[in-house]
Amino acid sequence: MNECDILEEAKRRFVVRLDLWCKERNDRNELNDEVVVGSPLSSREAIGELDRDDFPLLRGKEVLMQAVYRGSAGQAFTSVSGCFKGTLGDVLELPLSGSFRRAVLISTMNAVLRNLGLIEKTVHCKDDGPKRCAASLAEWITGQGSGMVGLVGMQPALLDALVQTLGPERVMVSDLAEAGSVHCGVKVLDGMDSSEMFERCQLILMTGSTLANGTINGLMENAKRHKKRVVFYGTTIAGTAYLMGWERWCACST
């Protein structure tokens, strides 16, 4: 299966939705409007001042790209940085063969759908936002009635909240870069082989970064095979979650 299958489907639905929007307003100028994806945001621009230093972005393991369309911003976490400037039509013609090109499309879809008023929460929270997000997750997860919970993607504040709320014995975590390490008393599984997590956990919290790094197809196949509920978290997945009809949780983004 092509690693971009889900993203390709999201792109197809995005184009259909955009065409419908243009027809309703008898306006085809959107494809000619400029999209700018600048250099990766600095840590201060991306997440502000934090009281912890273990976030992947702060450790240089990922960057936050931001697309701007008609003054609206959309973001995407990725491991590969770069810059892009062109029309929306140019974005839609990009091949989706690399992490940066995928991030350009993902962040652009987020920016455009936000500009159209179809989605919100496309900009990552800053300063005390991650701490408030973790507190909100602790409250939210308590009401879900789940046995074991899996976290796909190392988000340390969220992992900490899950462990404090549920206990380490009821939490599993997987991550490509952190495999084999131990965080909050939980050993991190290899993100390329998460079958055990989908077998044991009733609820999977999945980072939208899986869309940008191309691992989302296999993960969603696992979820479907084991009939598990998946809730995406973060800003990267905002537009695709809307287009695909997926459940998303992102408490403190703007």
C-alpha cells in the first residue's frame, strides 16, 4: 500500500470541498491565491516558554511548519524542514513523496479550511498551554471509561497526565524516535510495530504527525483490524480529521 493513501484521499476530499465552495460563490480565484510556508517556526514562536524541556521540538527531533493563506495559519509537525511559496494550485500539484511536501499540503489544507470557516484550532498552544492541555486530558480521559490507553507519538505532557490519571500499568506508548526508552515508568514501543498496543488498548490517542511522516496507513489498518477507537490529538491533523470524519481532541490550540 502506498504510504500516502490516506493523505491522497484527504487531498481528494479537500479538492471536492474547495470546488463546492467556489461554485457556491461563483469564484475560482482561490487556486491562484498565494500560499507561503516559511522556515520552521522557532521554539518560542511554536510553543513559547515551557516549564519542561523534553518536548521533541525542543530536542530537535521535529519542526513545526506553518502555512499562511489569506491571513489564516495552518500548521504541521514534521521531521524535515524547508520553505515553499506558490499558489494553492501549485500546492495541489506537489508530489507527496517526502515528509516536507506532505507537510506543505497538510499545513495548507489546515490554513485554507480555517479560512473557509470549516475548522478551528490550527495553531499550537504556547506557554502554559501544554500544561493546561495535559490537565484537560486527565479530566477527559477519566470520563471515557477505557481500560488501557495507547498513546501514539511521544508527547511528554500528555503521557505524564495519562500515567498520573490511570497508572503506568494502564498506559502504552509508541514512538519512532524514542523506541526502547522509558518515560514516566512506561517503556516506549517501536512506532513501526504497534500491533501489541492495538491488541491490548481499548482507546488509542494518535498524533497527527503520523499523517506527515507516512505511518498513518498501517496504524489505521491496525485500528480497523482490532476494532479500536482512535482519537487524534494536535493541530497537524485538524483539516484531515474534518475531511475524513475522524474524532479529534485538541483542548488548548487556537
